[in-house]
Amino acid sequence: GENVEQHPSTLSVQEGDSAVIKCTYSDSASNYFPWYKQELGKGPQLIIDIRSNVGEKKDQRIAVTLNKTAKHFSLHITETQPEDSAVYFCAATSTDSWGKFQFGAGTQVVVTP
Amino acid sequence: NAGVTQTPKFQVLKTGQSMTLQCAQDMNHEYMSWYRQDPGMGLRLIHYSVGAGITDQGEVPNGYNVSRSTTEDFPLRLLSAAPSQTSVYFCASSRLPGQGGEQYFGPGTRLTVT
């Protein structure tokens, strides 16, 4: 089955700097890669996703890149703000086995003013 | 739309007791899933459903049962609670991948088994 590894487990950044979180996956059949943000006491919320037919996707200060050959994908947050502080999760699944998401262990991001 | 709702928000059980965690969605999503979240381990899939009457096991199904009699509801049953089932439980739903596939999560149920 799929295995997703996520690094780093914690990330401290100064406000205004960039943050990068990296994930690797094992199943070459995986073709959908979402990223979730989880604030304390709440459920995860989708912030951006990418499918295997594209290499990069941007949404304002957030971008995701995908390298299918190397089986890794990354989340980039630019101009970080204190409200970006949260736990971020990557996940992977395939449209052939939809609903069977495999999640990374999460990254605690702390943005200090 | 209320989105994905879960009840209760908190629950304390004694070892051996049974209970049902409720999950409902009002977005007419075909897919629904249950996850447990433990510190340092991300979210692990317990059971999932691709439509009413269809369920399948995820990564950690032992000790849990599910059923899907309607599109809206996907309850999770703990048959005989054990301390190892102390966790935060999240329900999620999504459309088919060809229709976007964004997965929406409920607010979670924090369960403690003593």
C-alpha cells in the first residue's frame, strides 16, 4: 500500500520568511496530492491540491510542486504570517482507489512575529 | 450547508463499553471516511464508504464497525472499547474525483477510554 513520509516534523520561521514542507510517497499509482491545514481543536481543512498531470500549482502565497519521477511533492508558503501557524498534513491517493487517503505525520509550523 | 457534523464532541468510556460516533453530511457526497488522529502519527484511515450500502476497511479497522444505510450518515461503532482506542476521531466526505474530490472534515470527537 501507499506510504507517505513528511519532513520536517516542526518548523519555526520568522514572519515574512518562507516555509517549505516536503513529502515523499511510495505508490506510483498515486495521482492526487492534497495539503491540509489543521488549527488547534479543529478538523483538517484543504488548502491546496495537485494532480499528477501538473508539476506546480499556486494560490496566492501558497504553492505546491510535484516531482512524479522522484515521488515527492512540496508545500511552499511565502511571506509567512502569524495566522499561518498550524499543523500541516500532506496526503496521497489515486483516483482508482478514491477514499483511501494516506497521510503524512504532519508538520507543526510556528511563525514568530 | 452545515457541512460535516459529528457528535458527540467529547466522550469518556470505560474499558469494555460500546458506543457509536455519529457523522452526517448534507453535501450529497458519495464518499465518506473515518480517521483517527494520534500524536505524531497523522491521520489513519479506519473505514471508508464509496456510497450507500458499500463500506471497506482502511489501515486500522480492528475494533470498529461501520454501516452506510443512507448517503448522509456514516456512524462508527466501537464494539468493546479499549484504552488503545483513546484518540481524536474525524469523519470526512468528498465528491467523486472527477467532480473535484475535495475532502471536507468534521470537527472531531475526542474519545478517552479508561
